[in-house]
Amino acid sequence: MSSSKRLFIETVGCQMNVLDSELVVAALRRQGWDMTSTMADADAIFFNTCSVRQHAEDKIYSALGRVRKQKQKSPELIVGVLGCMAQKDQEMIRARAPWVDLVVGPGQLHKVPSLVDLIQTGSGPQLEVSLDRKSGSRLEVVDSFESYDPDRDATMRPTPFQAFVRTQTGCDKFCAFCVVPRVRGPEQARPPHAIIAEAEKLVAEGCREITLIGQTVNSYRWSDGGKTSRLSDLLLGLNAIDGLDRIKFVTNYPRDMTTDLIDAVRDLPKVSHSIHVPAQHGSDDVLKRMKRGYTIGQYMEMLGRLREAIPHAAVSSDFIVGFCGETEEEFALSVELTKTVKFKNSFIFKYSPRPGTKAFDRQVDDVPESVKKERNRLLQEAQAVVSLEGNRRFVGSRQQVLVEGLSTRDERQAVDPGPDGLAQLTGRTMCDRIVVFDAPLRLIGRMVDVDIISAGAWSLAGDVADDLANAVPLDRLEQSGPTVHQIQVPSQSPPQIAQRS
């Protein structure tokens, strides 16, 4: 294959998709492909897709429509749809966009290079997807979702010194609203030695922060020779790697936030104290309809154990508004939970019915879109108030920050100050709070101390520290946060929330 072949790939969705794209690109580079940043220069255009919400799928079909003219002008152009939408829609994709050459589900991504070869040698369009969960035994379905963790490609990462490492694939939780168990298959853990070895290789290449990812990462279990390894064991092994500065893990399931895991987060110095553990809703009745498997009381008990062990832990969440049958009173409980728990931040989404889920098949999407939008806005406003309150506690403190790169502002303005000039940089604290500050570019990829001088709802601003004289010690800051005894379970009879036109 000629080395002049150029690939453009657009990734939509979660961290798992970002990692999948990195692995696909690495495999194609070994076959002589180079990357291009523009579709117009590409010999192959791939879309790595998400099916969690309808908007993500609509975006891909719209992009495929734009590619059609380019395909007509250059018939040899390879157009591919990869990932979750490919697994869910399969033949439907080519029915709607016949110019697509390649449809590959997330369990078959290891076949992309050979499928591209087949297309280039005249074998026509290629479809490779895994078995549906009802199309065979669990073992047969698991085997059809093959592991795909080859060499990495640093150019596809958010930064060269940060990387995602997969602990497992698939999900067995079957929440009523979620399509992931269908498109990603049964939960399969990777061997702990493979995860540790991958992390060691990444660190040897210059990586300083690793984020473990799984659909419910804290559900990780690997049994071998009578011994079971859990996420806490993985964290212990990673913490021992020389040259690795930080370890994060997402996303967590509330009932799997076990005491051994909380203790590991507390005791291991490299593990971030930012815990993403989605509540999804504040109403027990809605959680039951969502088939989440816990109550708000159980969620708060878990949170109490977490904050008793780590009082300063930064907890973030996901919420869905407008789920089937959601009343004003039920929605108000989500607002109350947000204010009570004081989440660091929350990812808030309007409910989007997903074909193949239990909610789609058995429940009515009866909340009007206008109501979903208004509830989404109200919950975002409540979260913004809570986030600002939490961030203001850090003003006057000194924080250790991993410098990630240019801020969004300076990236947008294409700032190039040279190696010694100042630019607005951005990084994250140990509790995963975003900090912006002026500093030379040579600090990118380093851990630096930053004195926090101001706070907004979504970020902190600071100055790179010159000395330690006036900094608030971190242990004093930690004790200023809410204690476990101040956290109460919200009542299931919510206060009234003012509606705005």
C-alpha cells in the first residue's frame, strides 16, 4: 500500500470511542496510512460513532450526506462507519447512505485494516458486526466481541502525556434507557497483567496520567487460579509504576463503589480524588423505571462512606431529565439532590429513546420536548450555582496542576507565543478541577504548583507559584469542605421549583 494514503477520522461519543479511534489509527499506520486533518485531502473517511442519544446518530447521517459529493467525484474514496451505531444499525446505514463502503461494530475493529484491503482490491462494501446478545450463548456472543488492544498511536490522544487504558468492554447492567449492553456486548474484563503492562509501556513513552475506562469501571473483576482481582488491586499495581503521576478511573456504578475501592483512592497517592459516579435521577420511582438497581438512600449511603474516608473528594454525576413519565415533582428531586450533594459538576442530558432498550419497548416517551428542554436548563442552572460554590473554596489555595496545553481561548485564537513567551495554559488539579493560568509553553506536560486567585462555575484561574509563603496548605482546604454529617438524604416530597417561560 502506498504511503501516500491519507485517513481522516471523526470520533463522536465517550472515552471508549476515543480509545477505539486511537487503536484503529495505529493499526492503519502500520499499513502505510498517514493522517490528514481535512476530509478534502483524505483517501479514507471514517466516522467512529455513538448511539447513546439520537442527536449523535443524526450528526453522523448528516456528515455522511456531506461526504456524498466527494465520493461521487472520487469513487476510490473509502467511507466507513465504525463503532456503536454500526453495531446497532448495520445494513440500515448503507440503505440510507449507499456510498458507505465499510460498516464495522466496536467488537470487530481489529478487522478494519484487512477490510480496507478487501475494498481496495475490488471486493466491494464490507460489513463486520458482532452477534446480537440474543443470537447465541453468552460464550458465543462474548467471542464475537473480540478484544482489540494493539499498539497505541500517541497522535490521537488528547495530549501525548495522557492516555486511556481499557479495563473491560461491554456492560451487564441493562439500564432501561441504555443501548450500550446491546452495541458493546457482555461485560468482559481484561487480565490485570495486560493492563499493567500497557500502562508501563505508555509511561515509558512519556505518559504521565492514565485514565482507566470501562462502561462501569468499578465493576471490574478478573478471576484466575482461585484469585480475584478488583479495581482496587489494579490501582495498587498502577500506583507502583515509576514515572506515572496520576491515575483516574471512569465511569462508576453506585452499588459497586466498594469499601476496598474507596480505601485505595484514599491511600494511594497517585489516584485522583475525583470520582464520577452517576446518580441519573433524584427520584426512587424514576430510578426504578430506569432499572438502575439502587435507591437514593443507597446512593447517599455510598456517598457517605466515600466522604467519610475522603472528605474533600470531588464527586461528579450524570443526570437524565424527561425520562418516561417524569413528573414535575420527580424532576424537582433531581434538583434537590444536586443541591444537597453539591456535585463538582454533572453531565445533564434530555432523555432520548433508543430502539432496542427496555424503555423504548415498554415505556412511553411522554414528556414533551419543550418540557425536557426547560428541565434541562433548570438543572444546569442549579448545577452551575453548586459548581461555583465548590470552586470558590479553592481561591487562596495552592494546587498541583498537570499542564495539558493551551486554553480553549488561546487555541481558538491560534496563539503562538514561542517557547519562552506566555500563553494561557490549562491543566487539572488532583480533584480534576480545570485551572487556567499564564505560563510559557515549556510547562506543558509538567506538574506545576498554581496559586488560585479566582473561580468560575467551570474553572479556576491562577498564577504559577513562585514560593510557598502565602499559600493555603492543602490539608486546611480539605477540611473546609462539607463533612459527611452534613449530607442528608433528600426527602421524596420535593419543594416547589419556579418555572420560567
